[in-house]
Amino acid sequence: MNPPSQMQTAAAGKNGPGGGPPGTGETVSGKFPLAALLTLVVGGFMAILDGSIVNVALPKMMSIFGVTADEVQWVMTAYLLASGVVVPVTGYLGDRFGMKSMYIFSLVSFTAGSLICGLAWSNNSLVAARVIQAVGGGMIMPVSMSMIYLIVPREKIGMALGIWGIAAMAAPSIGPTLGGYLVDHFSWQWIFTINIPVGLGATFLAVALLHETPRRTDLKPDIPGIVLSAAACFALLLALSEGQDKGWTSLYIVDLFIFSGFTAILFIIWELNTPEPLVDIRLLKNTTFAISLVCLSIVTVGMFSAIFMIPLFAQSIQGYTPMQTGLMMMPMALVMGVMMPISGRLFDKLGATPLCLIGLTIAAITTYHLHTITYDISFRQMQWLLVERSLGLGLCMMPLTTAGMNTIPHFLIARASALSNLIRQVSASFGIAFLTYVMLQRQQYHVAWLGDALNWFSPAAVGALRQIQNLLAQTGSGEAGAIAVLYSIVRREAYISGIADAFIVSSLIICLGIPLVFSLSKKRVEATRLTEYKRYAHMAPQGPPPSGT
């Protein structure tokens, strides 16, 4: 890796925040760049919000375009696949063309894709527009995270990432509420066109407030790495998104997993032997960073268990509308958003271990408590359970990310950020797929178990059947109608029990992260950071890191 030219270095020093050393996260004045940070938050919030806001509009799109559920599902799947494919490339693109340029490009691409989505005339045209939108949306989060490490003083990075993390934590919960409101009161196009003024405003702010980072014009693209990473991510994410519908043991899904694993192995071998890798796999030799990614994956699975299953319970069992479901989850999102900067500020002072221990413990206990949900649980009671849970998740999520990223040398932040965001996206997809599988398998078990308990030798079953029959006497349904009603109650209770069992599994997964956080203590993070700077000293574009970096 060749160092940047003197002209680039001088320009970077001039444009660095506060006039400090470029690309180090250090400023002479130590001022907190709040305006630039909020510019990055707006873009991230918009991109993540779009991932959850579309779900509620899918039934409307089915009726308007005259397509089946499998066809309209590609509106979601295409965005997931395209955004997952571009994430590994963002590190190289940021180093080559500059982080500011790539952030502006991602905003423009996302905004243009949103405009085309709003003008879509068919399901196929909407899917194509979603791919354009995903190219920008997939880049926004890793690029914005990298920029934060380049513009914020290191001693304030926890607070900065806490503010930035509001987008990652709150947007998935706010999306269904906003989407339901727009679809109910306006039209499905509004879920896309609402992004246009926000995207244009964020682009203007980025041009005006952000400073360009040093560009490595000598950096050559790792074409084999790009092709192999794109193939592996595409196949894996497609398998995780379609596995439940096609069947996890079907030839189609098994072939996708085999192809993904084969290309991933080739990608790792190639990256370990190429002089300028797309993703530096050797970063995972940093045990603190690797443990941070494992913990982040665990918490992501735990977080999406509620984001995915609570809407299913609220709408399928309790009959709430998407708007009402969103309002149920809104306090959770708000509390999570408030906790992110608080946990970031505490992280700067205490480190990750105490915060993560408390946060993961709260998250595990409250997630386990969700298995007690019943058909008649009240709206407010469910809100309170979710708020309690969000306190724990909001306390631990950002420290887990920041502890690992703080050990990465500043000149490798872009590559580490891309790797972190890719693992977060794969973890979310895996979590939804795995917990859906658990829920459906346990639902079948409970249907069979309850069905066996309902027989003519059970006084309770016979009594319930007679009560239902008496209630239906005026309709003339008779015994057959009463049996059908009783069977529907059985399936409803089995569905609730399946969701409850999935929450138990989710709480156990969260517990797996508790022993690991002892490796993320403040002292160990600092020691690992110094070790990593020494290990990568030969790659440093400006020599040894400045004091405090």
C-alpha cells in the first residue's frame, strides 16, 4: 500500500476537522462536529427506515399490480440482495474516491431509486428500481460509520456512534408506523417519494458540511475479490430469505448454501494472498474485534426477534392494523433512540464491559419474559414489555460495535466498517430465518400436542365443545361448526405458543454473548489498539499514529 502524495496529505490536513491530522479522528480543538454527525445520521436513518417501511405496503401492491405474494416479495428480496452485495465493496470505494464523495453518491443513488420506485408502473419495474435504491442504501451505513471515525475525536467516539446508532436501532421500529400511516391516508407511492426531499436535503448538507477524506488514487480494484464476495453474499442472503418458502432441505436452497460456502472459501483464500485485498480477512486475527463482531451478531438476532415476531402476533392474533402495531412498537423505538447516545457517553468513560453486562442481562430476561404473552395481553402491557427490553438493547448495542472498531487502525477503518455492517446484515437475515423456522416447527408441535389432548375422554374438551355448540345453536352450525371453532382456537393457541418458544430461544442466544463481553474491557481495548497499530505500522499512510489516536 503506497502512501498518499504530499498534495493529498496537505489537502487532507487543511480539510481535516479542526485542522488536525487527517484520517485519525483527532482534532486540535477537540470540538464535537455535531452538524456533520447529524448529516450522517439523516442518511443512515433514511436508508434503514426504507427497509422496514415497505412491508406494510406489500398487500396494496399485490392488488394494484395483480401479482402473487411470491412475486411481490421480490420488492423486499431485491433490496436485501443488492444492498448486501455492495457492502463489501464500500471500503475500497471509500479509500479510492474519498468518503465524502461516496456518501454523496450513495445519497443520490438512493434518492434517484426512490423517485423511480414512486413512478413504477409494474412489479418488475418496481423491483428494478429497488435495486438502484439498494446500491445507495447499502453503502450509506458503512460509509457514514467510517466517516465518523475520521471526523470525531477518539475520546468522544462513543457519544458520536451513540447518536449515529439512533438510525440503526430506532428506524426498524418506526418504519411500520410511518408506512401504515402513509398507505392508509395517502398511497403506497408515498413510502418512496417521502425519501426524495429528505435525500435532497441530506445531499445538500453533505456537500456543505462534510470534508473530503484522503484519496488513494494508486489503489487498484480487487476484481476477483469483488466477484467472489458478491456471489457469496448474493447466494447466502437469497437462501436465507427464500428458505422458509422453498423448504430448507430443498435442492434449490441446499445448492445456494453450497455455492455460497464454496465461493466464500475461495474469497478468503484469495484475500489472504492478494497484496491489496477487498476485505482484509487478517483483521479477524484481532480477537477483540472478532469477539465484538460475534457479540454484535448475537444481539442483532435478539433485536430482530421482537421486530419480526411482535408484528406477526399483533396483526395475526390480536387483529391490530399495521398502524396500531407501529404505535405499539413506537415507545420501544423512542427509548432505544434515547439510550444510544447515553450508552455512548457512558462507554467513553467506563468502557464496554459493564454496560454490555447490564444491557445483555436486561435484554435476555425481558426477551424470556415475552414468552408469557397470551391472546388477551393488553396493548399497554405489551408496550411496557418492549420498552423494558429496549433499555437493555440500547445500553449494549453501540458499546459492542465501538469496542471492536476502536482497536482498528484509522487507515483500515473503512474496510473494518464494511465487514462489520455486512456481518450485521447477514445476522439480521439469519436471525429472522432461524426464528421463523423455530416458530413454525414449534407451532406444528403444539398443534399436535393440543390436538391429542382434545378427545371425547377429556371432560374439559367435551365441556368446551358443548359451550361452543350452545353459542352457535342459533346459526344452525351444529356439532361440525363447534368442532371447527374449537380447532381454530387450537391453531391460534399453537401459533402463540410457537412465538413464545421462539422468544425463549432468542433469550438463550442473547445469553451466549454475556461471557464474551469480559474480553471487551477498556484496558484490553486500549492494549489491543496499540498492538494493532504496531502490527500494521508498515501499511500506515502517515507513519505511526499520533498521540491519542
